[in-house]
Amino acid sequence: MAKLSEVKWGIIGYGGAFNMGKLHGESINGCKGMRVTAVCDVDPARTAIAEQDFPGIKTYNNAKEMFKSNDIDCVVIILPHNLHYPVAMAALEAGKGVVLEKPMCITTQEATAMIELAKKKDVLLTVFHNRRHDGDYKAIREFIDKGMIGDVFRIEAFMGGYNHPGTWWRSIKEVSGGCFYDWGAHIIDWTLNLHHGHKIKNVTGFFHKRVWQDITNEDETQAIVRFDDGSVADITISSIAMAGKPRWRILGTKGAITDDWKGSFKAFINVDGYPAEMEVKYQDGTWQNWYPNLAAHLLESKDLEVKAEEARRVIMVIDYAERSSKEGKSIDTPFE
């Protein structure tokens, strides 16, 4: 991809939920050599707010009109999950680099099409997997990378409880992709990076729809990932788990980790042959570093933190887990 001297950005989707449009815009403007020049939202009331937040920008209520502008190099797409693929493809076709809010898209096929088009057009394609900068994840990864629990052979990740998932678009499968695509996308990305260096061999999925019939997302999704070294990751997102379990249970050849998201994780190790337990505090989060890395990549050709192929692995795990659940067997995975 050609190195730029300045990067002008458009933001697509300025909805009020979590105020992510403003967060992305402020993060972009906080980087030397990058600035927001335009915002697009189908709701004129939201683009009016964007003009107040970022005086002097151009506003659009149609993304295709935005893509015609020569005053935009890249766009951030902050839309419901089912719109990520078509809007990103239109942006890439217009020669615009793309940052997608997670999840990247809904299917592996969509991810591959975006990757191939971005390479053809020689433009940016990445995903805002900002939670790689969460202090809890960073502390656990550092502990593992230092060899404190030896070689990891099992990772169990869980999030959930017994509660109604809510009634907005994130609970509509046609729009969201299913219950795995929200927090599950973060947890799968964490898991794959905790076990970095190993290729995925196959995925086995178990999807349940048993209780909450007024929404269309699954009630529980589980993906069991087998890696090429024989190690296993078991990732579950549930809204029908009356009894929970630790968020993390990680087993290694020399120790283990459990974590309940309470400010520190518990490590079980051996010290000179004596079994020991210790509490390890989370690190500080560094979300603020995500966009500076992107700026360094675009302006100085530095290595990109979140590569599109890595984001595709997350989608592949979810996609193939659902296929496995329907077919009742493990499915070998491509792109490894």
C-alpha cells in the first residue's frame, strides 16, 4: 500500500449507541497527519450532531455520495453487522481504505472478498479489535508469553448467565449474525492471540435455541477450536447458563490461570517444586494506542497491528462453528 503524507477520513454511521462515531473521530484527530473531513449517517439529526462535534466537516446521508469525494482517503464503518460487507466493498471499490468496527463481517466468504478487493485496490483494510489493549487481556498474555505456565494446551473462555439478551438489533440474527458476533468476537480474538503461532485445524460448534423465543439470536453458542499442535480452545457465550464458570480457565504444562474479571487473575504455578498460588493485577488499558499504530502504518509504513487476515480468523471460527452445529461434525478450516 502506498505511503500517504496525510490521511483524510470519513466516518460512516454516527448513531447514538455508545457514541462510537465521536470516539473514532476524536481518536483520528488526535493523531498527527490524520483528520476527519466527513461524516455520513442516514439520519440528518445525527449528521447535525456530527457537525457540532467536528466543525467544518462535510456531511452526507448517503454513503455512495460520500465515496465520490476526493477529500477522503479512508473511512471508518460503524454500522450494524450485516451492513459491514456491502458498505466496505463499495468503499474499497471506490479506492478508499477501510476500518471496520468489529466484527469484521458475518461470513468467511465476505471477509475473503474484502481482503482480495483491498489487495487489488492497494488500500487499507483492518478491524477495530481495540480490546487487544484491555488491561486484563494484556496482563494474561504477558504472563503466558513469559512462560509462567509453560506450554498452553487448553483455553476455556466463558461469558454469560441466565438473562434475556435484549430486544434491539444485536438480538436479531439476520442483522447481527447471531449471539457470537458481539462480545464473542472480542473473546475469540483474545483466544487466538493468546495461542498465537498455532494454526487452526478444525472447529466444532454447538448452538442452542431453547428459551428466548421473542428474539432470533441463539441462546447459547459454543466453538471448540483444535490447533495444529493438538491444543484446544473452548469458547462459550450463553444467555441460558443458570450456573456460570470463570471467564478464563487456561491450562499449561507448568501451571494454570483462572480469571473472573475482578481486577486481577489467579495463577497456579510451581516454585522450586512447591505449588503456589498468586494474584496478578491487571495492567492499565491502552486503547489510545490503536489509532497511533494505524497512523504510523499509513504515514510511515510501520507494521499494522490488526491485519485483515487475523480478523478473518475470528469470523471463520464463528462461521464454521455454526456450520459444524448444523452438520453435527467437526469441520476443517481454510486460510491456515
